[in-house]
Amino acid sequence: MKRAYRLNSLTLLAFLCILKVGLCELCSSVRASRATKFVAEGGNLQMTCEVRHCGLSGWTGGWVFQGLDTVVFSSLIPSERIEMSRSSSTANSTHLLLHIHNINQSDAGAYKCLISWPQNITSSGHVTFVNVTAAAADSSGRSLSHRVLLCFGALMCFPVVLGFVWCLTRDHHPPPPPVPPRPHTSFGVCRSYSERFKTGE
């Protein structure tokens, strides 16, 4: 009986320890999905990661960046183009927001959020890769150039079409009708009559 009681107590204690460790890991974690973003030069970029702290205090966090020509991550510093803020959705979690205005080629690289917990424990979210593409052309200017090209093409095709229609519809003079052959009988009668007149018959 005592042996069974001890066994149950040890099982319960082990379960509580595992549960406590699991809760600690869950409450000291960062949730951010791995992604690849393509942003046109001059556009805006926004990223977010969720910090699960379960109401614990004493943690700090921010965003780090690794450029295409660097090998280590460095902390991002707020500026006129770079905005960093926090938003507490619940009492147990906080969202870290990153907003970069007027993207340029130097902003291409890898981004992630980095959290420092008490007792010198750190955790980071998944990396987001950012590719900066060429700036998109102005749609209004593009549509205007397309209209000009269409009008120019129509003007160039109009004389060709007009000449083709004229060739199809111009008046072709039909050949003259054939001359009917003379009847041989009348010619023979006239000839015989003239011969008789000459001979005096």
C-alpha cells in the first residue's frame, strides 16, 4: 500500500514538473513564421512577431537585421524611415511591430525579432527574408504611352487600308464584245448578181 502511494506521489510530482517546464517554455517563447517578402523600391514594409510572456515582466525585445553584405545580425535603430512599436493583444502576449518606409536596396536582407528574458535567456523568431525589386512604372504614364502608340499605329494603317479598298472597288473596264462574223450567204448572192450584171445575162 505504501509502495503504491509512493509510486503515485512520484508520478504526480513528475507530471507537475513536466507541466511546469512546458508552461515556462510556452510563456517564454516567440511566435513568428518564416517568410520571404518582395517589396518594390520606394514602397513600405511591415512585419510583426508575437511574444508570449504570460504576464511576466523584465523581458526586453526588438528587431535585428542582417544585410546582404554582412554575416551577423545588428539591432535596428528607430529613425524617420524605421518605426518600431508594441501592441498588447492580451495580458499574456505582446506583438512587436516593425514598419519601414520608402524601402531602398540597402534594406534587403534578413529580419527577425530578438527577445531577452530574465536570467540571461534569449529567444528569437523565425527569419523573414526581404528582397527589394525595381520600382514599378507609373501606370498613368504607361497607359498614356500605350494610347499614343495605338493612335500612331492606326494613322499608319489607315492609308494602307484605304489603298487596299480602292484596289478592290475600282472600276475595271470590260473588254469590248467580239465582232459577229459576216454571213457568207449574202456575200455569195451579191457576188453572183454582180457577175451576171457584167456578162449581160
